[in-house]
Amino acid sequence: MISSRELRLEVAHNVRHLGGYRTAAGTQTTDIAIRSASLHRLTDRGLEQLREREVLTIVDFRSDAERERDRTPDASRYGIRVVHAPVFQHDMSPAGFDGEFPGFAVMYAMFLEVGAAAYRTLFETFAEADGRVLFHCAAGKDRTGIAAALLLDLARVDEATIIEDYMVTEQLLAPLKEQWLPQMRERGFDEERAAALLAAPPEDMAATLRHLRERYGSAEGYARAIGVSSDTVSAVRARLTA
């Protein structure tokens, strides 16, 4: 699955499209949606590669502080629009918790609430954007993972497949662990906890999908609850499954 969906960019990590998944309607998802880790390492060639793949819009879920610290190169030179849609401004990532980390499922449920405006922007951007849309946060796992789950559920992809897509991140981030672990240790995390923060436990995404069902019924119910119009929902689904 990795080799068929992963996009190699100079230089970015955990980049892959959401195409080729079976839907409840018997169709397949398109490759219009691309998930990624931060793009701040992109070279000019990397930006050219995005344009060659007809990526014309980037949705950046990072906070202002993250964007300032790790600046994405100017993509407008290549005709690519960047939409800033922060899920949070004060660090709510696993590294931002004081004391014991409550688990990804708890954190993801919080993201759905505090990040409502960001995910509404994602839906609305997908509905009206030309070309492909790439969305990302820092590692491309948590904020981005929720976004991917919402889009795949909206496309009526089954839960087992959504969970599998989430789990791929842990494999694609493995090469970065050696770079990140020393930084995490400097911030006071022991190696076991630091490694756990880069994990993608299937049970946590399963719990997140249960929460989504119980509270909103579906990704479509969530979208409508956060102010996304029915026309926009239909447009996003059509782009994801056409």
C-alpha cells in the first residue's frame, strides 16, 4: 500500500494520496487528496514536483508558532495557494501535555472540537479548489490523521481501511525517529514516551471513529454540525469519489 500511494518529494516526509480505496457504493476514492508531514524542508525541486502533480492548494494545520519556526518555502512562485487553518494555537500535541499523556483517542476527540474551524476550512477548500489539495501538520499523523479519517469516512470508506491508512504513518515516520528522539529528550521526555508519541495505535483511531459515530453519526454529520453546507459536503464527496 505504501509504494502505490506514497509521493516522493524533495524533501518531505509521510506524503501519500488517499486514492484507490473502495467505498460502500462500490467505487474507488480519487487521488485528489494528499496528506503529508510539514513541507518546510521542500527544495525548489520539491515545489516543482508538487506543481507537476497538479497540487494547486496546500492546507496547513500548524499553529502560527510552528509556521514561524519551520517556514514553508514560498509556493506562490509555482502557482500554489497556501491556506492557513490552525487546529490549535496553543500546543495540544502529545508533546504539549503536562504530566501523563491521556492517549491519542482523548486528544483526537479534543481536536474535533477545538479544530472545528480548521476542518470546516478543509471541507470548503476541497469543494472549490482546482487541482489536487495537500493537507498537512507537523508529522502528518495527528491533526492530519483526523482530516484524512474525516475525508475517507465522507467518501464512505470502511472503518478498517481508515484505520489502516492511519497506521501507515508510523512506518513512514520511522526514518525520522533518530532525528526526533534527541529533540524530545531535550524537552524532558524519556525515550519510551518519546517513541510512543510517534506511534499510530490502531485502537486509538478505532476509538476516535466510535466517538465520531456516537456524537455526530458520521463525518457528514460532523461537517454539518460545524457549519459546512450540504452543497459543500456533496461537492467534497463528488471530488473524492469521482
